[in-house]
Amino acid sequence: MGFPAEKLEGVFRNHIDDVVSCNERCYNASRFNNRVAYYPFVDHQPPCLENMLPFCEDVHQWLSQDSRNVVAIHCKAGKGRTGVMICAYLLYVGEFTCANEALEYYGQQRTVDMNGVTIPSQRRYVGYFSHLLRNNIHYSVVPMVLRSIELENAPVLDKAVFSK
């Protein structure tokens, strides 16, 4: 979906009542009755894997509370990042068991050319999430410490190579 609207524009566009944001920009949550959850990640990049399950749990909890509840998931243009998270949720609830099926379905529903999530790294992360769900693997970040970096000198080349 595109950026949420209100008042008259909200009647024919995406209303701001219930929003889950995948957009890096923030807006005043009180405009949405404080029913906003932020799961930001950079445009054209995959999300942090550790945020995908909490996102799905939040969406599922909200939708399960009342059959009238809806969720509006958006990013800047409503295609790539939005698609990653929608596909993750479709996998989470068992609508699909395979990442490619979820991605294909999203592409068919969201775009005329059936190209929903096109960024390879975003598509891979939907696959990673699917693998975690299928194998009942709980992902958690493992802190690592970089203790050293070794740089080796570049080979000495003949100056004639660079003078041409």
C-alpha cells in the first residue's frame, strides 16, 4: 500500500486507523490512535531476521483479537519491504509452506506484472524465514566481537602498467 491517508482522502485511499510500518520514516502515532508498530528497515534491503517473527506475532495477535480488525502494512511504495513482511506473515499462519509460493501469490495480488518482491536479498530472507518456520528453529542474534583485522600489502607492480 502507499502512504496512509485520513479525512476524505482516507475514504478512497488507505486509511490511517491501523498501520504496521516498514518505512524508515516515522509519523505521529497518535494520528493512528497509537495503534502503530514499527518494524523499519532500509529500502531495497532485507529486514533483520530477528524482527520477522515478532512482526508476525504482533499482526497475528491483533487480527485474532476481533474479526473486524484489519492490518495495514506499508513502506514507502508498498511493494518490496511490504511484500517481504506480508509473505512472512502468510508463511507464519500456514497459508503457504514454501517461500516461492508466498512470493508468487503476493506478486499476483499486488502488481499487474506479477513482480512483487524483486530484490534478490529480500526474496532470500523470505526463504530464510520459511526455513526457520518449517524446521521450528528459533533464531536469535549471536553477538560477535571482531578482535583483529589483518591487511596484507598489495603486490608491487611494475610502474609501466599504470603509466599507459
